[in-house]
Amino acid sequence: MVRLKYQAVVIGASAGGIESFKKLLEEIGDFLDIPVMIVQHIKKSKNSNLAELFSGMSGLNVREAAPNEPVLPATIYFAPADYHLAVEQGRTLTLLATEPINYSRPSIDVLFKTAAEVYRESLIGIVLTGSSHDGAEGLAQIRDLGGCTIVQSPDEAEYSIMPLAALKRVDTSFTGTIKEIADYLKKQLADTV
Amino acid sequence: MTDREIELENENIEVELLIEALVKKHGFDFRDYSRVHIKRRILEVKQRLRYESISMMIKDIIYDREFLNKLLLSFSINYTEMFRDPDVYLFMRNEIIDLLRTFPFVKIWHAGCSTGEEVYSLAIMLKEAGIYNKTQIYATDFNDKVLKMAEDGIYPIEYVKNYTSNYQQAGGKESFSDYYIADDNNVIMDSSLRKKVVFANHNLVTDGVFGEIHLIMCRNVLIYFNKNLQDRVLHLFKDSLCNGGVLCLGTKETIENSTAESDFETLDKKLKIYRLKY
Ligand SMILES: C[S@@+](CC[C@H](N)C(=O)[O-])C[C@H]1O[C@@H](n2cnc3c(N)ncnc32)[C@H](O)[C@@H]1O
């Protein structure tokens, strides 16, 4: 039986992330037939619902992650402000109100590590702009379990600290601009095994 | 398999065995809690107490009572605050209190009350609405340590600024400082707020229903339960509520897609406030 090589994408961003997501999702929107889970560092406020902000873009199904929700194809999940987002073995979502990690809640590492344990070699992890070190450990776990690792080129990123930290920790599968990442992704997403 | 994969497989087997040991030896049942959550806590304790492996922890679960308590403490997330999510309490004040007022007496159940901040918050609102005296409140948790703190009603003074602001955002018009006495480090909640409260140990996984409750608040507890356990507890709430009784969950929790969904109508979708159908 032919099936898609990759079954899920996880993306993490911090400072400067919203703009990058807009660009990236515009580029890959129509191609997406697997789930995408996103951690964008954000402070809790009246306007912190990123799913609301992004829904309506390119007709994709965009939602704020909720506990015990099954991970659905062609759907984008945002971690809510103030909760870690994680994936369970049964491919459902979990929110954790446990303490912030490296000053962040949601934490990119928590999402990446738990998703890597579930999806193993069929996971793609992407680290974008940001001024923290979050995501580097998680990306290393994705690599250790055979998944595909992508980092935005520090030159293009509005804040380069996070991509640099990830590149220092992991010899990535691909590094490039948002446009290049989108093209690379399209190829990967069409791959079957 | 790569080294990391073997390591993971071993870890997952050990986690399952540890959870079994807890239920077999001590009756604490975490089998239907989020595995991710439990595993993260186990690994955190393993690292903090420098255990070589999870298997070594299993041995101590069986033979070392002290260790059991440390582990249980790390499993539970007790964070809470007064008038947490002020919009919820504003809704209570504006919509629910008048509904409660229509009953000759009112029974309220705070399930998973932790250190009690939520209980005092609601008591203040009931008092201001003039219905506190015809109310009976059950405040329950499965952790005796936090229950004791709830009963004492003593909180660090540095939180009070935030609590006062929450109180005001929740529609509070009185002076919040009338509800406590302060010393250098702490505030002590007015004992009259406790007059109608019974604090009791109750485990949502293993213990039974309360009867004829008008309002159940169970906020930020179900979030750590898997779907199966969440459904079971929602049925427990359904069976504990009187017809027309109100259920208030945490803002990330929902009865949507649960097996109890059709028994409730939604009063506020965003605030997660529901009412048992007649
Ligand atoms: C995060 S606190 C929520 C406190 C408060 N309701 C709030 O929303 O601010 C969660 C509480 O649920 C309690 N809890 C967890 N599992 C439980 C169970 N099976 N039965 C009763 N209480 C439980 C924990 O001990 C903890 O105090």
C-alpha cells in the first residue's frame, strides 16, 4: 500500500513568528493534507487566540488545540496561550498547564518531543524566527527518531537567535528562506513510501 | 531500531509498570490520566531525585512510603487563583446567581478545589448576592495537603493585588480587603466565608456521586484526564446535578463530543458553562 511518507508537521516560532506563519501558510496552504501543529510564543490577552487570527486563510481548517481532540488531516492547530501543547500515543492532543520551560508556555520543545515520540520518522519539524533557544532540543529529538528537520535561514529570520540555536544543536535536513522551505515542504509532502 | 528508539521503548514499558504499581499497591489510579503528563512528571522526579531508571522508582513505590508522597505531589498540578478567569465569575454573578436564588436552598460542589481560592471567590459572590446563608458548599479534592490549606484559607500577600484586580473585573463592587485580615506575609480569609463550606477528600476516579447539586464547578481538573475518564466524570456530574443544575468547567475543557453532551444545554460556549436539561 502506498502511503504518505510524512504524516504530521510541527512548527515553532517566537518573536517575529506571526508574519512568518502568514507567509508560510499562504505558500503551502493548498498542499496540506496532513495535520500541522504550531507553537507560537504568545502572552495571554484578549487577542491571543491565534486560530481566530489565522482562520479564513486559504480555506484551511484552523483551530485552537483542545484536550483529547483527535489530530485530523488538513488541519492546523495552534497551542493556546499559557498551555503546553503535546501529542499522545493515540494521536490525540493534550494541553498542560505545568510550569513554563525556558520561560515559555507553550513550549516548542514539549510539542516537538512528544510529537517525535508518536510520529517518529514520519514527522517534519520546523524552527522559525525567535529570540530564545526553545525548539533546539525538540528538533534534536525529531532527528534522533528519524524525522525531517528544517530551520529558517538566520539571515532571513527577523530574529536569528532561535534558528541559530537550532542549527548549532542539529545538522538539519534543510535550511532556507520561508519561500524555499515552502518549496521543499511541497516536495516532501508529495513523497510516498 | 536506533539507540534512542530502544531507550524510548524501555521507558514506556517502565512507565506502564509504574502506573500499575501505584494502583496495585496503593489504589491510586492514574491509568486514565494523560500519559504524556504522567510520563513527564515521572521523568522530572527521576531526574530531580537522581534515579538511575524508572524501574528503581517502582521498587521505592512498593517499599518506601516517603517516596510515594513525593511522587504523588509531583503528579498533581495545584495552581489556582481567586476569581481565576474573571469573565467566568462575572457570568456567575450576572446569570447564575439569580437562577440559584430561585431554589429554597442551594447545594454547590467544587470538585478539585485545590487550595481553595475558587471556593472563597464564589462564597464572596454568594454573600454579596445575599444567598450565602441558604447555601451548602462541598469543596473536594483528592489531595489532603491542599485540602488542609483550603480549610486554613491563608494565602501569600503578594498575590492579593492580582486577586483584587480579578475581583473587580468579575464585577466586584465592595472593597476586597474587607474579606481578609493581613499580616506581614499573608492574608487570612474571613472565617464567615467558610461557615457553609465542608472540605472533604473525594477522588473523581474512584468515588461516587453527590446528590441533588445545583451548581458544580470543576475547573482545570479534567484537562489531565483522557477521553474515557473525562466521559466517566462528566456522567458522575450529570448524576449528581438536579434537573436544571449548572456545570462550570475550565476554559479549555468541554462537554462537546463527550457521551454526556446531549444531556446538557450550553449557557456559554466560550466560558464552558452548561445546564443539565430537564
Ligand atoms: C489545577 S487545580 C484546579 C484548581 C481550581 N479548580 C482552579 O481551577 O483554579 C487541579 C486540582 O485537581 C485535583 N485533582 C486531580 N485529580 C483528581 C481526582 N482524581 N480527584 C479529585 N481531585 C483531583 C488536584 O489535586 C488539584 O488540586
